[in-house]
Amino acid sequence: MLLAVGSDTSSVLLHSKAIEKTGIEVVFISEPDLKAWLADDPRVQALSGILIAAMCCQRVTPSFIARFTKAPLIAILEAQSLETTLSLFAAGVDDVIRGPVSPREILARIEVVRRRERVTSRPVSRGAIRVFVDGRDPELNGASINLPRRERMILEYLASQTGRYVTKSQLFRAAYGMFENEVSENTVESHVSKLRKKLKERLGFDPIDSRRHEGYCLSDTATPGREVVAPLYAELTA
């Protein structure tokens, strides 16, 4: 999920509508509502990226936004300006684009930032589960387990969400990226089913909880008397 921030007359709105046509969910809000949305809306944790009109960064700074989400922040310029571009980078945005531009290019730029962040990210531990988000196999109780790439990426994404529920669509984007249109989202269910079986065999319990209309959640402990553990948190977020 992407967040688009701007006014009804800004090019950000046009870009958000173009991106929605590619099948990506986009939430558009006006700049005056941004602070409240970041603080109160649980979808913030599920954001894959943020598009923001350059002028909005003067009132809601990138450093403020970073308190709530590490999603790539892409500033959209209405007109070419070197000084504005440099000031935006200095303020902390991840990329600057002058519109109009193809939605595929915007998505590609977001993917580049996300890929760079995965390479530099630290390992994430959830109880007995430890993932490295850099291509290495995860560990269960200290022992490495070899997983197919899609299953590994799904586990990494679940671990990164700190016990929040994530949708099937979010897992699909995590495993296949934003440009895959040839594979059905239903394949995620197959990947998750195989992953759960392997994790249960090693851990003795199923660490992935699923709820209708909410999605999947990774927990770090077994719930006595239950095969599927309870979630750590019922919520941010894209």
C-alpha cells in the first residue's frame, strides 16, 4: 500500500490515480491531515512507500514522518528546481521526481530504495525465529533452515511487521514485487501453507496466525492448548 500526500490540485493526486490503475492500493490524504493519519491510522505500518508533494515537506518534515514509518519517501516536484531538489534530499527524502512521470517508474524507484534498505537492515528476531533480510537462510532455535526464496521473503516480511496482521496482497508484493502481474495472489496461500508446515516441524508449534479479513501475523511464542498462536498485536498500515 502507498500513501499519497498533497492537495486536490497537485500532481500527486494524478500520480496516485495512475498508480491505482496498476493494481496498487493508494491512500490519498491532504497535507493538513497527515500528522493525524500517521499517529492514528493502523495502516501506517503496512506502507510500501509515500508520495508527497514537495511543498508539503516544508510543513511536515521527512524526519517527522520517519518517526512513524521507514517506508521510502518520494517527493514530487511540480517544476524543475535544483535548489529545491537539494533541499529535499538534505531534509531526508529518499528520491525526488519531477512530474509527470510513468507510474511504473515511480514504483521502480520505490523498489530501489526498499532493496537498498533490505541489504543494510539488521537481523530481526521473533523468539526462536531469526531472519536476516539479506538473502541468508533464517534460523530456528539457532539452526539454519533452507527455504525457497518466496517462502523466505514471506517470513522476512512477517517478521518485520512486529506481530501485526498483514494482508495476502501485502505478502504477495513482498514476495513478488510491485510489477508481477502474471502470478495470482492466491499463490501466497500455497506459500504460507508450506512455510507453516516447515516452521511447525522445527518449532513444535505454528507461529503464523491467520484471521479472515485481517490476514497473517507472526508470533514469537506458542499459546498453550492451541496449534495456532495468538497475535502479538491486532493492527500500519500502505
